[in-house]
Amino acid sequence: MSAVITASWCLALAGLLLGLAALAVFGRPMVALRAMVDLFVAAGLLRLSADLSWAAIASTVAVIAVRLILTRSLASDIGAAARNAHAS
């Protein structure tokens, strides 16, 4: 295994640990999710630089798509909840 692929696995593990730590410290899932998924994207892009195959490209695109969907849906849910709280 090359050093770049090892580094990408380390980034993915760091993303998981940082996401759990952010959830424990801040108690806000949105902050934890953003930190975790951003490091997953970085790991995917790093792995893509070493392994330029269609499977690596597809997995990186999938992680980025999941990041966009999750953050937008959670942001809209949180925004709707805040608007409902102010309306009451």
C-alpha cells in the first residue's frame, strides 16, 4: 500500500474520530457531521490522486453528493425549526 493511500485511510479515521468528538463536545450533530464528511471528502480526493480508476472516481463523487444532500437537508430542517420557534 502506498503512503498516499495510507494517508487517505488516516484522514478517514480522523474524520470519524473528529465527528464523534465534535458531537460529544458540542452536542450539535450538524457541526459533527460537517467535520466528519469534510474529512471524508479530503480522504477521497487524496485517494483519487493515487488511484485514478472509475471506482475511485465514483466513490469520491458519491461522498461529495452525500455531503451536499446531508448538509442542505439538515440546514433546511434546522432553519425551519428556528423559524417555527420564532413564530410561536
